[in-house]
Amino acid sequence: MGLLNALSWRYATKRMNGQKVPSEKVEPILESIRLSASSFGLQPYRVIVVDDPALKAKIHESACQQPQIVEASHLLVFASWKTITPEHIDSYISLVAKERNMPVEELAQFDGMLKDFLASRTQERLSAWATRQAYIGLGTGLIAAAMEQIDATPMEGFNTTEMDKVLGLDKTNLQSVAILALGYRDTANDYLVNQKKVRVSKEEFFIYNR
Ligand SMILES: Cc1cc2nc3c(=O)[nH]c(=O)nc-3n(C[C@H](O)[C@H](O)[C@H](O)COP(=O)(O)O)c2cc1C
């Protein structure tokens, strides 16, 4: 299926049928997310992969009991960094040097630029910035799922404080920001299954040369 057909086929699935998505379908979705662009390439978020029914049941309680949570095969929980420190930059610079087989000294300018970026922003602003990076991954995951013909629901409707406790994130530098539920649409029970996609027109949406 081509990209535009896949994007027309997909919708934010409200009911899923509980069928397991095989790992050969999940892996390319995960890898697409890992390959997502991020500002400076820092990837200031992680993705927690949940397929344990007991854990999904706990998450269900923190997510307004939305049925997709327990009917999905996998939940990908996007969790962004709460704080960003110079140590994060050091470890990123080391990774770039290692992956590109270059001396770390050659990255001194990049290192300085990243540390200046941190120093000129509050942690609150950096945390919001990290969350925006996580949403780019969420978008990539949605597209990848559609290309794999796997249904997916992007979800923000959950209590982040409770979710962080359930996943043990409250003791880490991560905070949950969004979920991507993966599974298969329940064609008998999902009221949205045959509904037309609603989007504003191209004329209204795109603004040329203003
Ligand atoms: C960031 C984000 C959060 C969302 N949260 C929820 C949610 O908690 N529950 C839900 O059923 N749908 C959720 N949605 C799905 C949207 O309602 C849906 O994407 C929108 O209505 C457009 O429809 P479509 O995705 O089916 O084309 C969310 C979508 C996004 C992008």
C-alpha cells in the first residue's frame, strides 16, 4: 500500500479485537520511531513497550478506562526526559564520536553549542522541548503502523502522574507524554470503522506565499 492510501486507511481506532501483532510487524514500527529526526539528534525521550496483559490492565485504570488500552496488542509509551544536563550532552557527543569513528575533540564546537543551548533555557523549557521531540516519534510511529497495516491509536487521555507510578518512571528522569496503542480494529464494535475521515480542505489548510 502506498503512503497516501495507508494514511487514508488508518484512523484512531477506538476498539481493537485483542489479537496479537507479530514481532515482525512491531519491530519495523519501533525501528521507524528510533530512526525519527530529533533536534540536534539528541533523542531526549524513550519508548516503553508494554505487551503484558496485567500491566495493560493497570494502565487502563490511569487512562480513563479507554478500551484500546486493554484490547491493544502493544502499548508504546512515549516518555520524555524531565531534565537535560551537560552529562546528557557528554554521552551524546561520545556516541557520535564512536559511531562516526572520529576523535571527540573534533566535536568540541558542537558540544559547546549544545551546552550553550541548555544553559540559555530553563529546565521547564527544555522539558517541553524534549516532549516535542517525543511527538515527532509518535507521528513517525503512526505512519509506520499504517504502512505495516497495523491499527494504531495515538493517546494523550491518561493521567501522567499515575502512569509514571505504574511504570516506575517516577523514580527516573522520564515522564510519560503519549501512548501509541497497536493492534487490529474490531470491525463489529468500533463506531468509527466506516466513518469518513474529516480534515479541513487543502485550500484552507495550506497557505502559499503569504
Ligand atoms: C496527541 C494525540 C492524542 C490523542 N489522544 C487520544 C485519546 O486519548 N483517545 C482516543 O481515542 N483518541 C485520541 N487521539 C486521536 C484523535 O482523536 C484522532 O487522531 C483525530 O480525531 C483524527 O482522526 P484520525 O486519527 O482517526 O484520522 C489523539 C490524537 C493525538 C494526535
